Amino acid sequence: MSLAFPALASQVTIYGIVDGGVQVKHTSNGKGIDGQTNAQFANGMLEGDRIGIKGREELGGGNRVGFVLEQGFRLGSGDVDRADPGTSAAFSRQSTLSFSGIWGELAAGRMGGLSSADGTYTILDGATMGKSYNEAGLTSIYVTTPFTNNAVVYVSPEFGGVKFHAMYSNGLYDDTNKWSKNSHTYGAGLTYGSERAKGSVMYEVIDWADDYSPMNANSGDVKSKDTQIFTIGGQYRFDSFTLYGTYQYVTHARLLPDFDITLADAAINSGMIKKGFNSHAFSVSGAFPVFGGMFKAAINYMNGKTKDSEVKSFLGASKFERLAGGIAYEYPLSKRSTLYGFGAVSVGMKGAKHNFAHTTEAGYGKVAYNTWSAGFGLRHYF
């Protein structure tokens, strides 16, 4: 007996982004102290350099299986970019296997969180520059969920332009311990899309069940408070320009954006930042077609406050504010290649009025909110 099966379509694609250019960046060293200006080759100022393999197989009946394996690299040196300091993953940006149909999509593996602005399953919206262009991007003010291991995500079908998204990680970095000893992430959100309007809203939790996080480089015996992140954003396309806006509220973040703090054992029970930081942040931006390209402008603001008295004592302040923004121009040379230039600036206020970096018996701290940068480069898709 012989059986014949229909040949169903399958496809595998190698893809990537190569992005590099020249950047000048100035960092103030504090009140009355000369700053430092560096000119250097910069990697991925518009989008991070990466190479990936993706594929899918049509199973029939509207069902399909797909995968994405993606790794970052640094164009200037050719070095692997691991995406976060706590992983040695071969595909650190994304490694997922998915199954989808008319019922939605289910995927598992390593992936960027809902608010990460990285990977297939992020739903962050409301900023024309995204995470690009240094101080002009959302990384200057937002606490975003990291790349997570051992994760599963579900995306619903679209109903009236609305989709439901849910993500869970059984172990942010590892899930070899029993469930209660692993750090987990939970998230759920909605996205909306129409001809002129797009938007998203999401709520995420990082359950710091274990004592170590590469995000903080501190370890200890006391469990940190769970980080909770609420983010909403959207965009609306008018006839002559597109307007973007986004807001985020965070409780018990391990660190604020661009903070580098490590406290000694005596300061906070084996170095653990227990309560962390609360913050409000928002961004307003716009994109305007100009001379065949796109002109972009953004203004970003963050107000953060430490909830740990030991951190307040060490830093000499409890409240930290940042006002940042920038402009950029992107000109398409072809469908795959874009030439760009930008300028960005950041000003620290309250506890971040002056940049500082110091080491004491209590630990190490560095905050650099008073900076500016400018650069130009070329991005190519393949």
C-alpha cells in the first residue's frame, strides 16, 4: 500500500540588519568639572545589528509552524552582542518555535518582553524613535522588560482591530529550581490598529523570586519587591504628519534607566535593593515627510524616586528627574538602505542635576543624565 500526501509550502529565510556610523558624545562630569567628549564608530544607532534565520511550514487548514533564531553582533568589531550581560546564548535576541492558525498564535522559547521593543512579540507603541538615537529614544526614560528565557506567548486573532497578548516566563534566566525559587515574568496587553490609528496598553510583572539578576549585578538573601510596569501608547496619522504619545508607570524597579548602582553587603542586607525605584515617564514625538525622507522629533521626561533609605543615603538624594529629546532625519536610498543623522540631549534634575560616579565602602554608584550626542550612519536590511 502506498500513501500520497500533498506537498505543502515551507520556507526558510536568512535575514538581518547591518547598521553603523560615526557618533560624537559628550558627558558632563559634574559641577565645575570639565566634561568628556568622545568621537567613535557606533553600532546600531537606528537599529541593532543582527542576523537571523526564520522559517515556516504550512500544515493546511490555515495552520502553520514557524521558528525564529536571531543573534546580535557589533559591526565595528564583529563581536557577538549577547543582548544582556547574563546570557551566553547562541541566539540571544530570539529563539522561538510557534504554532498558529485561525485561533491565534502560540510560541515558546527566548524572546523580548511585551514592552521590550525587541523581537516578534513586543507590542510597545507610541514613540517614533523607539529605542533609537541614544537620549532621544525611550531607553532614556523607560523601564522595559528584558529578553526572557523559558517563555510562552499567546496572540489572539484580531477582533475589530483589537488583539489580545499574554506572555509568561517560567524562569527569567533559569528555571532549574523549584517554581517558587525562579524569577518569573507575567504580562498581558491589548493592541489596536486601523488605517490611521495604532496603539497598545499592557501590564507586566517581574517576580524577583531568586536573588540574582544580571540587570542589577547584586545578590543577597532578601527577596526584592516585584517590579510592576504599566505602559500605554499610540499614534495617529494625520494627512501631513504622524503624532505619537506614550506613558509608563513603574513600581519597585531594580534600577532607573542609565543608573549603575551596586551596594556593599553592609549597606542593604547582602547588597539587595529591596524596594527599588518608582517612576513616571512619558514621551511625545512626531514624524514629518520632508524632501523624500522623514524628519522626526521627540521629547521625553522621567520622574523617579528610590524607596530604599539605604539607597537614598548612598546617593545623597531620593528623587531623580530626566528631560531628554532629540531630532533625526532618515532618507531612504532604496527599499533596503537608509541614510540617517541625529542629535540628542539629556538634562538631569533634582538628584541627577549633576552626573556622578563614586566608590565608597557602601558601594559603587554612577548616574550620567547630563549628556548630548550627534551622529550619522547607514542601515541596511538583507
